[in-house]
Amino acid sequence: MNRYPTVAEVTESARQLVSRFPGAGRLRRIGTSRAGRPILMLSVGHGPRHILVVARPHPDEPVGAATALALAEQVARGGGLSTATDPAIVTWDIILCLDPDGAALSRGIEEATAGADHTLASYYRTAYRPVAAEQPEWAPIESRQLPESRTLFRVIDELRPFLQCSLHGVEAGGSWVQVTRDLPALAVPFQTSATELGIPVQHGTFDALYWENPSPGVYVLPPPDSTDRLAAGSENIGLSTWCAPLRYGGVTAIIEVPMWATDMADDLSPHPQAAPALRELAGLVREGGRQVTAVLEKARAFLPPAQDDPRRRVLEWMAGGLYDLVADSWEPLTRQAAAAAHPDDPRRLTTAQVCALDVVARRQPLRAAGLLLRLLKAADDNAAPGLHRDLDELFTAWCTDFEKALRLRWVPVHRQVEHQARTVVAAAESTLP
């Protein structure tokens, strides 16, 4: 496997699996997206207990679809490799793509990262990530009930899974897992898999800056009714689909694997200049956002209106304060790092922690620039080519700087999939009695 499968390829592979293993698997439509696309679920096994796997909850994270197929194949073949994959004990219910509309807007991302063209530029030119209120797992936090969200809640209520695994990916960094309660037995197999496959474990992550971290790369969500360790904008995280299995005694594991890895992700040495570095990163995300927004302002008159184009909505959402929100969220860490003068002060930030924020600072303007470049390329206005040329020059330089600054290396797709699949099975084994 040298590239990610498309939604159509995943669907066809699921149909073929059902045909190859009569009686082992069932494919059914469980819902319909906002644009009328089917949401399909492949169930493999006949055990009384259920594991729910959610693939492609974010359309710019295509690895989960490949992992979903690998897991389905493993369970369908049987063989008793583990209790969790024994089809007589556990039924695996796999949602093949939670956001098919978003995946359609990321069409081309699979080919863009195939073959020898493993560049950030090719990825960001095709990737699409919706605004928070249009992300099915996150939308309930924003007080929105999308059809995709309702579908997932309905399946959780129907199946009452003892484990839900949400398959995510990150552009750059290392691998980590977020869980809604601690799974101590997950630590060793997760770390072992990452080591064997040459994937760094992410120590410190923007997604869970203040969460408990009981073992390397594993972060535990604070109680849903607690807001003291949650990032700005996530105070209502208990409303998300991640927390829904809690009412049935279940647990959710959000499993992240990187497309491009950096050895800085697991570098636990104290960062020599953490406070200045964080100030520089805050400036980086603000300035990058300002430059993209300046181009957007010149193009607003001839771009599709936000109500008609999801990509335009993302650009306006980011321009409306997201860059500042991200930069401002690091101020407490900056003060903490500045106060930690002694080399042994536990408040000192590690190179890995600063690296995690470095990734976020660089990707925010790149995500916006990639979307705006696509809109400018399609625009029928005399000003569009010149704006595209100027923005493309910035975009290319940012991608090059990103790759060099973090010394990124491509993680082959089969390794991403193998690690994510192993982690899912390990999470299942650690949850079964």
C-alpha cells in the first residue's frame, strides 16, 4: 500500500470483503450526509460485544479509511490472534467515512500523497478541513446537530460499544492517543508498535496541553464536567460524540498517526529558549494569518459567498479570530517557560512540547492558503491570477520552511496503517475484561 484509498475504493473493498467472507460481514447504510451522500457501516463478526470504529471524521486525515479496511480484513479472517479480534466474541462495527461531504472536498488528497510526491505542498493544495461547527464529532460542542453527528449518536445508542476508536491523523509530528479514561495496559503495546515501525511518540500535544499524561503519548480527557484543563473553545467537550459511550460504561480512544514524522516529537530534553520560541511561534501564526487574510480581502468581491461554499466559510472563520485564538492560548505556557530559569525546574518545556506547537503555528496559515489558492485558481476574474501568483509564492516558501525547520520525513502509508491498527487492537485488548 503506497497511497490512501479514496471513499469509492473503500466502499468497493468493503463490498468485496462481504462477498469473500459470506456470513462474516454486513454492509449497511446507517445515515445520510448533509449533501445526500450515504454513510456506510461495515460490521464484521457476530460477538455480543461491540467495538465501534469511526474512520475519516476529518476529511483531511485519510489514513483511517485504510486502517478500517485492514481491521475488517483481520477480523473477517479470524484465526484467534487475539480475544478482541475473535469474531465470536466481538463484533466490529466500522463507519467507513463519517464525513463524506468533506471527503469530496478533499478529493485528490490520496493521489497528491502517492508515489514520490510526498510533499507538504501537494497535501495542503488538496486538503479540506471544515469549520468546527461542521465537523461531525465536534459540532455538538458548537451547539449544532449535523445529520452525521445524529447518525453517530444513534449508532452508539444502538450498539452501546465498550470501545469507540476514532481514527485520526496529523500532518506532522508523532503519534499519540487521547482516551476518555485511562487504559494502563495500552501504554506498552502502543510504545512498542511505534518503536518497531520507526514512528516517534508525541510527547506534548496542542490537542491535550493540560490533560493528564499517564504514559508516553497517552493523554486522558478531563472529566466532561471539568473545564479547568480544557483548551479554549472545548469547555463543552462532554457534548461531543467522543463522550457518548461513557453513558454505557464505554471508553473512546482517539488515535493519531503522523503523515510526516519529526524526531523532535519525542525529544524530552529541555528546550534551551522555550519562552522566546513560543513568542516567535505566536508571531508566526499571527503574521501568516494576516498575510492570507490580506489576499482574501482583495478577493472577497469575486469569490463564492460563504453560505454557498464551505471552503470560503473556513477562510472567513479563520480570518475572524482563529489565528489570534491559537496564539493567545500559548500565553500561559510562555509565562511558565519564562519563569523556569533553573535547568531542573519542572516548569521547563521540552523540545517535544515546543515542537508540537511549532506544527500548529505553521499549519494554520497553510491550511487557509491552500484553500484560497484553489478558490483563486477557479475564479473568473482578472485579478485572480496575480493574487494566486503572490499567495503561491508565500505558500511554497512556508511549506519549505516547515519541512526544513522540523526535519520532516515521510511515514509510508503501510506503516501509518499498521501502527494505527495495532493501537486499536491494543486498546480493545486493554478494555476487555
